Amino acid sequence: MSEKIQKILSQWGLASRREAESWIEAGRVTLNGKVARIGDRADPQRDRLAVDGKALQTKERPELFYFLLNKPKGVLCTCDDPQGRQTVLDLLAPELRRGRGIHPVGRLDRNSSGALLLTNDGELTLRLTHPRYHLPKTYDVWLRGHPEERDLVQWSEGMMLDGEKTLPAQLEVIDVTRDQTRLLVTLTEGRNRQIRRLAEQLGLEVTKLHRRGIGDLTLGGGREPLRFGQYRPLRPGELRYLRERTGLTAALPPPRRTRGR
């Protein structure tokens, strides 16, 4: 069955769909010996598809991996850093770091910690990062001082950010000490540094931010809670949940059961 080339490349874990489109536009992809164009379709069983002159072989289709990682503070959510700083891929076993196409799904900024999905399933990545699906994410947020009730109401009802109002959020005060407040914040969208930027608009300072869960997936959802820097493969029910939430209902081969460190 023929499909768009960028979809094939993403399904094979070679790149996200957007990145694959940039490869096509740059002339790096060929279809049956000719430079491919956006909109071209191919059947991997019948057509000859190549990237940078290297042909894609059906038997070489990479195995799909799905991991949940507890990202430590200070680690970058990227596959590579020109400055040599530690990235989330550096936390994986050596055999998973290169040549597998594994990448983070979305981002946690460098100073934040917590739950992060890693996969080489480009189609699932595209769905999970698309704003239409609104997969809830839950965060522990520590604020310096004590916010006013009106600030929390304004935050929960939505605020302007980059010229567009944010979706409503759930905020719950978890703990209050002499000099700080801890909130449980649930978002259904993921704009760049959204929690920190909204808090700043309200005159509040985030001193610590930790993502405790993504939808039904939690850092304590395995046999043992994941410590910082540890990861685990998703259970079949968790993967099924993500695919159902994003409209991907076609059956997949079971993911490899690689245990993190």
C-alpha cells in the first residue's frame, strides 16, 4: 500500500514527519532514482526509497521502542547538543543511543524534571505533540512565597500567552510552608515553558517544577517508582492507551522489553 514518503520515514523511526519533509525539500530523498517531492507516495514493498543515497530495505525496518524516563534537572530534551551537555539520550543504554531513531516526545526545559516519553515511532510522536489531542500532563510546581487566590483563579481560567489564551488548567494547593507554596497543576496543552511564563506574568517565581505524569502514565506506574535518570519500557496497556487517545488504533508488534538503568 502506498503512503506519503514523509509518513513512511516517520513510521520507520528515521525522523519525525516534519523533519522528513525538510529532508525531501532539501533533495536528500529519492524515489525510484528520482529526487522526491512533497506529496509523493511510495510502497516500500515495491518502490526504491533512499535517503542520502542509502536505500531503505524492508528487512531493515527498525524495531519500535517506547520508554518512560524520569528526566533529572539539568539534562537537555534533545538528541544532540553542540556544546556537549548531557542529553536524555545519554541516559539510555549504549545500544539505544545511536542508529535507533529514538527521540524525546515534546520537551521539559533544562531546569525541570520528571516524566518524559522516548520513542522512535514517528507517527505516534506526531500525534502526541499535535494540539488537537490535549493529553493531560500533571506537574508538581513549587512557588516562592504565597500566591493570592485571585492569581490562582486567573491562572486556572486561562491567560494570554503569545497572543492566544491558554486552555483552562486545574490547580490545587498541595502544601504551604513559611516561604513557599506547592501546587499540583494539570495542563491539557504544552506551550513552550508555559507554567514558568504564566507564573512570571502573575509576579510569581517557580523554584522547582517536576512532571509527575502524562495522561495515565506515571513515574510510579511500574513495579518500582523510577528514580531520576531511570527509564522503563511502556507496558502494552500504556501503549494501547496512548494510541487510542491519539486515534492510532491499528495493531502494532509488541515493543521490545528493554529495562532502563
